[in-house]
Amino acid sequence: MALYITDECINCDVCEPECPNEAIFQGDEIYEIKADLCTECVGHYDEPQCVEVCPVDCCLADPEHEESEDQLRAKYDKLTA
């Protein structure tokens, strides 16, 4: 499942540089995550790095982009091919 950033985001800038897939970007009002690039850090880390560093816990699983571990691994393989 890709992650998304809620409107609780305080634009602290700590998540963007931590994303190994460059899926996080500054949106119009808050940071956002490109679902097609988000692998929840599968293939890179044991835990999603944005979740680990977010001081307000606003990086959550996106119910509109449900993916299994195998699907996330396949996305990682495609992105790093």
C-alpha cells in the first residue's frame, strides 16, 4: 500500500530527503507522495523512512492504493531496474 501525507503536515522538510524513491514532493500546501513511486521503502529499508522521521505522524497507509508486499517488491524491482 502506498503511503500518503495528511493535512496534519507541518512542512518541516524532513521526509522528502529520506525517501529513497523520490516519491515525496512539496505540493501546493503540504508535502505529498506520488503513489506510483512509493514502495513503503520495501527493498530499501525495513520501515518506511517518512514514517520514521515524521514528527507529527502524518504519513499513513493510503486506502486508495492498497498493495501487497509482493506488489511493493515488484514496484521496487521496476523502479530500480
